[in-house]
Amino acid sequence: MQRFIWFLILFLCSPFAMAALNLQGTWKVTSYQIIGYTPLSEADAKAWIGNTARFANQTATLRTARGAQTCQSVSYQSRMEDAEGYFLIGYGVKPQQLGITQSKITVISTACRQSSWLGSYREFVQISEQQMLTDWEGVLLFFNKQPEGIGALSGGSQPLILSPQSLGSITPETVYQYQTLAATLQGYELTAKRGYMQVTRKGQLKFKIYPNLHTNKVAKILIYDDTVTAPGGVKLGMTYQQIFNQDGQIVDCEKSFWRGKSTCYYPSMRSVEYIFNTSRPTSGGKLTEIHWTADISLVSQ
């Protein structure tokens, strides 16, 4: 019995078990980002939105509108990589362009012993506990982990994840329309105002959504919701030092149009701006707003 317990402990601490544990659960494709040449059309890329992948110890199932495909015998391996080297050398993009601000990333590789949607080999990059991505023929697919258990079954709303190309499943391709936005922002109340959509929860302002008047798609979102998670695990209320805490990061800051505030951003991630309640954020103050600008170049060839 004691030998079995030690074997179990060693197995659970092994790279195989840790990789399986990190991927385990259901993941939903919420957005994509085109990083170079791809044989996929924009329609092909968009068709991935809403698909889910469920990973278990030995199986991996993809569910689409056409049905489900399962690899019945999948194995996992995990390794750490330098984020800059992995993406800059491998894909020609800075990791911050993908919403990755940490210096190290976890890469989980999967191998399927049969013909399946996974292919014989695929890599998933874990951005956080709630988000990951994979390269699908030149298109990076972003997955958000789905809640499970009692909270999910009762219809509890999931905190939104912000990335350079999306807020939850709102992307630069999202039509600025009440029904579309309401379906995306479940658990919130939407009110049409002159020139923007006001989004509240329990009477408190959470977002302001502005349209592109030329395309009738979402152009900009002002975020006041402290449940939203921005790149690097950032949330409202954090300080400059808590947000920009990686060595070698390049950060630009400037005084905002609003008196007594400042705007900071990564030059390679301009679609996300951090608004602090002080004109000198490096000396104090807290993050009070996050502004997301829809960048069509991230999702369109």
C-alpha cells in the first residue's frame, strides 16, 4: 500500500500528469488572431468561434456545429519556454501582441495515436489558468476555460477575459447591435445611450461600448468592471508596480485627456490601455479603467 501511495505521488508530480491537469476541462474558442500567411479563409477562421475542446486524462473531444470528434488515446507533455524566444523566433510576433506579458510560458504538447482533429502532434500555450492558444495553420486560436459544476449549471456568468483582439467573445468583427452584444454579455444590463451602449450590473456602470460609425462594428470599450482579467492577470485596483513587474518590459505612459489621470500601454500592444488615477503612476495611484480598441488588423488579412 505504501509503495502504491509513493507511486501515485510520483505520477501526480510528473510532467505528464501536470500537463494533463493544466489542460483538463472544457475550453471554448472565443477569438482568433492571424499572424501571417494562412491557407484558411476569414470564414474558416470565424467558424472556429464557439467550438469547444474537452480534455481528459486519455481523451480529447472537439465539439462543433457539425458534431463531435474524439481522440481516444491522447498523451501530454509539458515544458517551460522563454516567451520572447518562442513567439518572436517561431512566429515573428512579440508575445505582448498576443496578450502575453510574462517572460516564461508553459507549452503543453499533445500526441494522438489515431487520426483525429488533434493531428499527430499539437502544442497549446497556456497564457493563464483560464486562457490558452494554439496555432491552427497560421491562425492563433484563443481558448477560454469554461466554468463547470454547480455555478455553471445554475447559469452563473463567467468573468470576462480581455486580450488584444477581444473582450470575451467581442472582437473587431462584432456587430454593434443590442441583440448581439446582449447575447455576448450575459448577466449584464445594456442601455442604448446617445453615441454608445451603457452596460451595468446591479445598477453599477461596468462598460461603455462605442461603435465604428463607418462599419457599424464595435470600435472601443471602456472597462470599469473589476471582475475583468486583462493580460498578465491584471485587474482594476492594481498599482503600476504590480502590473508592469517584468524585467526588460518597455512601457510608455502619457498624461490623459482627463486631468489627474495617465494612460500607460505596451508599444507592441496598443489595443489595450491602462488608465491610472494619477498623473505619475510610477509613484503611486491605482488602475481605475482599461480601454480596449478594436484592431481589425489582428483578425483580418
